[in-house]
Amino acid sequence: MLDPFPFSPPPLLVRAITPLADAFSMPTLPLHIHELLFAAFLYHFICAYFSPLLSRYFFPSIYPNLPRRTRLNWDVHVVSLFQSIFVCAAALWVMAVDEDRKGMDWKERVWGYTGACGMIQAFAAGYFLWDLQICLRYFKVFGVGLLMHAVAALVVFSFGFRPFVNFYGPTFILYELSSPFLNFHWFFDKLQMTGSRAQWYNGILLLASFFCCRLLWGTYQSLRVYQDCWAALHVQNTTTTLLPSSSSSSLSSAQAANLTTNPPTGIPEMMGAQVTTTQVVGRADLMHYNPHPENIPTWLALTYLGSNVVLNTLNFYWFGKMIETVKKRFRAPEKGGKKEGKGGEQEGVVDAVVVVEGVELDGTVVEKGVDGEAKEAKGTGMEKANGEARRRR
């Protein structure tokens, strides 16, 4: 399937990025650089302008009075909410309509390329490029952990421009299906709706979506990509025939005619095969950028699979923490405690979970002063959280 984005990359931008793409062996990056930059600038616009404007309009008594650090986190969560809905909708659409993708075998899943999958990876890479500059700009706020996460995610999604496992771009972006509920959970706390029924229902949806799309779907798809990469690492130099396919919708009749006369360089010689031009036309568009698919770098497979293992391990760890957090949000108050507010909000129920107006970093709480600047306070996060809650009561 051809790239469905309505605009082609500007020639000047293509020429500017081509040397970098060649240096990092990313031949499809010039085809999608405009989409990557479009996404990065869109997320910057939402964070810097759209979110503050909208938040002040809908929450005039809350958002302007938040500390500067919390307002930044609020705007970042707005971007995350928009991005997760947008990119998941786009990925589901591509998975439904891209017939070329549906017909891929394991070699095409590893080395193949379609423009639609490239677009999804460009949008994802654009988000992590924006995320990287946010983590660098506000390093004292987000710390080294989120910075490393942004770097790793940007690198892994950039592999798709080689192209490498381009097929799995839309597949793994569906991890983000749980992110809207995670963001809503955060907003409920800031809107003083902790323990409300709305947060309870959202918490159920958060746990259900996280379990389904990350633990079930994510683990299953991870096993598939492990299997494909294992086969790619151990592929033998045997004759390969590119058969015609009815799913080659990305080729127009003019393109097919041109391929018949002038097949892409390297395709007939792929893996020593003797392939006729008639056979090339069917799948040449999918494998054009990897004419020698047996030459997969071991470091590339290990880097990608290693990152996937780490992320899946963290997903199981985070799921356990999320269950505990949601339980603490709605745990009945201790004997003698009070229940106040509407919607079932319980005073003090979040003492052991959330550091009010603070960020817990390795046993140190970073508190905000009246000007919103960070001030370091000694002691554990639990002590500070309980102290703040007692002062508020």
C-alpha cells in the first residue's frame, strides 16, 4: 500500500536528510521525513499553545493555580492523550486496509516495506523525537529514566526506516491503547476527583486495556517477531522466487510496466536466485529496499529483541503496580477516618500512593515552592506524602 499521507516530502527536505539516511542505512527515511517532522511540530504546538489555552478555558480555577512543574506535566499528558488516540486509530486503519501487509510472509515481515506502515512509524518516531527534546529541555523535571526511555524508543522505531520489521510498526504501536485511560487517571487526581466513581470506572478500563493490549496482544506479537527474527538470523542461501500476488495494490499499471522492463537493481540476484522479470513484478515493491535479505546484522536483531524483552518485562511489573495503586485509591479509610466530598472521594486515601505537589526520586522528595520552582527536601516519599496529607486535613 502506498503512503496515504496527502502530501509528498518536499524535495529540498529530501536532499537535506538523504546524507544522514545513507549514513545510518535508512533508505526510506527521506520518504517519511515530512511526516516525522509534522508529528513532532504538531505535538510541540499542542504542548506549548493548545493545551494551556484549552485548559485555562475549561478549568479556570484549577489549571492556572497549579505549580509550574505540574502545569508542564499536565500539558505533556494532554499531548500523550492526543497522540495515543491518533496513532492507534491510524494503526488500526492501516492494519485493516493494507492488503500488501496482510499478504506478507516471514521474510517480508522482517525485510519488507509498505508506505502505510512507514507512515505509522514516522508518526511514532515524531512523537519520541518531541519527547526527547522535552526530556532534554526539562531534564531536572523528568530525570534520566524518561530521557533514556525516549532515546531507546526513538532508536527502535527508527529501525523501521532501514526497513527492518516494518510490518510490526502498527502492531506494537497498539500498546498505546491503554494510554488514554492512564492519562485520564492522572487528570482525575489533579481535578480533585481521587476516589470518585469516574476514576473507579476508568481504573477498571485501564487495567483491562493494559492487560489485553500489552500483556496478551503484546506477548503474542513479541513471540511472532522473535520467531521471524530467529528465522532471519538462520536463513540459508537457497533459491528464492518472488511470486506474483494479488495484494500488490501499491503498484500502478505504469509502475508494473516499468518494473517489467527495468526491475529494481539487485532483485533478480537476490540470494543467488534466478528470477525472471515476470516473477519480480508481483512482490518487488515490498522487498525493493532489502535485495539481500540474508545479510541481517546480528546486532540489529539483538538490539530490537533485547529492547522488546525489557519492555515486556516492565509491562508485567507495571501491571502489578497499577493494580496496587488502583486498590489504594479506593481502599476504605482506617478506623476513625473520615469520608468527604462527592462521588465517593475519600480523604487521605492517596497518602501512601501519591506525593502531593512532589515527585519522589530515590528517597528524596522534590517539592515546589510558591513560585513553582523545585526545592529538595530530605526524607522518604512516604513520610512527605503523609505529612502533606496531615497538613491538608
